[in-house]
Amino acid sequence: MRVFLAVVVILWAATTARQVRDWHDEARLWATAVQVAPLKPRPWVNLAHQTYLHGDEPAAVTLFQRAEALSGARPNFERDRTRLIVRHNLDALEYDRTAWRP
């Protein structure tokens, strides 16, 4: 019984250490969330946002489009909310790209 408990504690500690590492970096957190729940649009939206913040606009656009595609299989409210968020973010990216700056 002690050996079993020791193994459980060691596995739990290793899992916790990995999660702490993931939670420390938002981009890594959302990349992990996408791996865990690849059919949910919310992690894709958040990963796209982090990707954009890290300067990779083309990849961010692709990730936003992936989130929008996945939203079609969600209930109406969630689908509409996700599409609104994606459209807002894509419009903001377009504005950033084309805005006049002195």
C-alpha cells in the first residue's frame, strides 16, 4: 500500500510540475489546451490571440479561422459568441495592418 501511495504522489507531483510550467506561459497553456480539447473553439481563439501577440500574424489568422470553423458544431449561443469574437479579432488584425500611423 505504501508503494502504491508513493507512486501516486510521484505521478501527481510530476503532473503538477508540468502544469505549473504550462500555466507560467500563456502561449504554452493554450497550445496544451488545444491538444487536450482540439474540437473546442475557445482554446483555438486564445491560442490565436497569443500567437498574434508574439508577432506571427499569418499563423494567428489561420488559428482564428480554425476556431470559427469549429464553432459551427457548437450550440447556437456558443457558436454565435465564438464567431463574434473571431470576427472582432480578425477585424482588429486588419485594422492594425492597414491603420494610418504618423
